[in-house]
Amino acid sequence: MAEPLPGLALRFQRRFLAARPLRSLPWPELEQSLRAAPDSALLADILHKTILHPLCVKYPPSAKYRRCFLTELIKKLESTAAEPLDELYEALADVLKEKEESTHCYKNYLLPSGACVSLCESTALISGGTTGLLTWEAALHLAQWGLQNPQLFRGRTILELGSGIGFTGIAICKSCQPRTFIFSDCHPRVLTQLGQNLQLNGLTPEPDVTWSTQTEPQGQEGEGQSCQTPKVIVAELDWGSVTEKQLLALRAEVVIAADVVYDPEIILALIGMLQKLSTCRADRKAPEVFIASTIRNPDTFQLFQAELDKAGIRWQVIPAHSSCNFFYDVQPDVTILQLFL
């Protein structure tokens, strides 16, 4: 039997807590419900599942986002014959009293398992000279695909390239039971924010891990077994300067990345690093590699595919999700490639 569609208030909750664009929230369905039965109880339910939800109280989206959301809810209420809802106006008054906008806000992503990924993100697209301080669409897409394929990660060592602030990796750690998950990036501010988000989600990175500490054989004990609490490592990894020996020491069985194919120079560095991964495996099986990309510029993506061909790295497109979306309503233009090193 098919799962029933979640209730309207729950659909608002999932998208509001993740601070998805306000236009993507189910406003037309709310208007329809209010026209059929002008009752403020539905709005009260939505209010308690969003603005007054404990996650929002502890880790709130930006004040601007909450203000616009409440203003829209009030408009819907006032367009009906429903009784006034004092709680709604009080909540807006509280938001209006807050100090000026912070440069950071929180987003809370509810996972199908019931777990939650809470992230502190930058409110700016570019901050501190990097785009890595917020979650991009391909990371949501890759996480959703990963959660639908947990057997790929269970009991294995995963290396994520360009982890950013950590959404995909944290979601996989919470839902797919990897043995070891290695988050990596090269920007100091991104690595700092990533570390804070790991702590926020109850994941403690190994202290002061250096490349050399990973050279000890991990053995096969626990291979393929479920790991309730994975070992978490944060590595500063520069694709241009990392050595084959350092990559071999990580012992990655699966490599994933999201939104790392957006600039020709970065593409060449990525291809070079993938070639090192291919040649440094000694007598071990090559890692499985999956890269999710938002197709913003088709020419750039085609360049990536052409460079893969030139480097002798075979690839195939992973079919799009067939089931419902966890994190968004509209399917973004994201493609996942599986690479064969």
C-alpha cells in the first residue's frame, strides 16, 4: 500500500525548517483548505509546526525569512472569515523585535528516518571569498540518492570531496551507517564551519588527525558491518597538491562529491586528483566514485565529460530519482555521474 501523502502542516514544516524558498511552500493548497473551511485551527497547527517548533526556536532560519513567512500566513488568515489568531501576531511581533540580521542562520533538514540535520549557514552566496558556506542543490540531490541507496555506504570508508558545510555527509552518517566518513575541503573558513556543524549534529571528528595516522592498516574487521556511530575525520585536502601516498592512506572505498564541477580550472584539478586516486590503489579495488552536478552551464559540464574521456575515466549517468523528494518540491537540474577509475 502506498504511503499517504503527508498532511499540509507537515509539508509546511519540512520546507520551512529547511528555509526552502517561500514560493515553494504549499500556499495554494492552504488557500484551498481555508476557502473550504475557514478555520484558524489549521493556521495554528502550521504555526506550531514551524515558527514555534523546538528546532526553529533553538536553530532559527534568518529573521527575514521568518518575518516574510509570518506576514504571508497572516495575509492568508485575513483573507478568510476565520477567527483572528493572536499567536500569529505575537510571533510576528517577537521576530520584529530581534536585532539586525546576522550573517549566519540555521537550516534544519528532516530526514525520512526521523533524524534531523541542523546546519549553520552563511546568508550570503559568497562569504569570505568562498561559495562553500551554504548548502547547494546538488548536495540535497546527492544526499537523497544516498539515503535511497544505503547499502552503498553501510560499513564502508567514504571520502567526500568538497564537503562544504557538511549536509550530504552528515545525512549519510545519520542514515546509512558508514564505518568511516572522511569530510574534506581546502578552504579554512569552510573547514571551521564544517567542524562546528559536525558538533551541532553530535558527530565528533577524530582529534588532530594527520595524513600519517591513516597509514596504519585498518584490516578487514567490521567490513560490511553496520556502524551506528561512524568514525568521522575532517581532512584539509587540496586537489592540486595532494599526493598519491596521502590518498592511498585514506583507504577510501567510495568517493562522493556535489557541485564541484563549475569552473574549468577546478575541473582540471579534480580530474588530476581522480587520476591519482586511480593509480594509488596498490592491490586494492578502485573506489566507487559518484559526482552530483547542477547543470548551470552545459558547456562546463560537457567539458568535464570530455576531460574524463581524455583521461580514460569511464562514466555513466545515474538515473533520476523515481520516488518522492525529501527536500524539495521541484526536481532541480542535477545529474549524478558514476565514474570508473
